[in-house]
Amino acid sequence: MKIIDNLAHIHNEISVAEKRFNRTGASVCLLAVSKTRSVDEIMTAVNEGQRHFGENYCQEAVEKIDVIGRPDLIWHFIGPIQSNKAKQIASHFDWVHTVDRIKIARRLDELRPENLAPLNVCVQINISGEDSKAGITLDDADNFIAELEQFKRLKLRGLMSLPAPASDFDAQRIPFSILKQKLLELSISRPELDTLSIGTTQDMTAAIAEGATIVRIGTALFGPRNATKQTT
Ligand SMILES: *Cc1c(COP(=O)(O)O)cnc(C)c1O
């Protein structure tokens, strides 16, 4: 089956890139981006040992998470967060990569169920400075991260970004390199920051070269997504 072959191929590409760029073996986590994918497609990957899944649309995700009902899977929310979805996100996910507003962080903190571990979060950085993109600017990162310290039910893990597409490998590395430097700088006073969530199907190898610890891969694993728009 295609998904099985794709998964093996991606694992191979990750380990080749780890060696080529002097990264520790198995230091890059594959996050399977399963937005718009069916429960069957997800379960095909689960049966091959895949455990981390990323979803963008709360409603769709919660339905699939409940149907699948596997406590050993680790669910990551990687889409824009609407305030009225914060409760569902805080109760169904283990990670949120897209924190870029204090108001949303506060809601996630308040709504994280007591019986669950603190929610792992990454701060989303708008590295390419595109008006249309989510995320805070690099300049705002220090203040934003300092403000997050008040939220005891959130565990800040690092930075996430989705740069504008770049033409070639060297150009892809530039924004990732800036993010790596920023994480390094932040981790001097906050050694618990261990996560750089960068790299998609288009630029995974460049992201690994620059220190990605989580790569978010959809298309290379499940094939092209159809263009059906979803908003929740
Ligand atoms: C959809 C998505 C991905 C996966 O992109 P592919 O090009 O399909 O690998 C990664 N990150 C985010 C934030 C996404 O929305």
C-alpha cells in the first residue's frame, strides 16, 4: 500500500539527512499531518508504528480522535486556534504548535483538564513577515515567551514556523537557520526548550539541516490533499 511505502521512504530520508548534517540518530520526530485524511488512512500509518499525528481543523480532528480512541497516539494541533475551540483543543490534544496570542494561551491554560499533564506548546513565529500568516514576529518572541510563564497548565517546548516557500535548498535553510539561532538564544535561560517544529514535504531536508526536532509531513506520506475547504 502506498502509505506504507511512503512512510518507509520518509523514515529513510530523515535518517539520511540526520547523518549528512551530523544530527544525532533518531533526533527528528516525524509528525504525520493527517488533516483531511480518513480514519482508515490514519490507521494504516498507526499499524506501521506511526504515533504522532498533526491536525488543523478542530471539529474534524476531535471526531477522528474519538473514533480512533487510541491513548497511545500523540495528537498535535497545528492549525489556527479559534477561541471557541480552545476547550476541545485543550482536552483532546497533547501538543499545540500554533500559540501566537496571549488570550488563546490563557484559554488553553484555564481549560486544560486537571487529570491530564500540562499541554505542550510551541510559539508560532511568522518568520517571513507575511501579513497573511499567523505567528508573532521574532522581535516580539522574548516578551511573548516571558508572558507565557504565568500559565502553569502549559509547558512551553519551543518554536514552530511555516516559512514562505523558497526556490531552492539554500534559500530554504535561511529562515530555518534564524529560528534555530533564536531557539538557541532562548534556551540559555530556558534549557527546557527543546523543540523546533519546522519542515514540511517541500523543505524537510533543509529543516533537518538546521536543527528541526519535529518535521510536519502530510503530502509525502498520504499523497496530495484534495482542495475541499474546511474552516473548523
Ligand atoms: C498542512 C500542513 C503541513 C503539511 O504540509 P505538506 O506539504 O502536506 O507536508 C505542515 N504544517 C502545517 C502547519 C500545515 O498546515
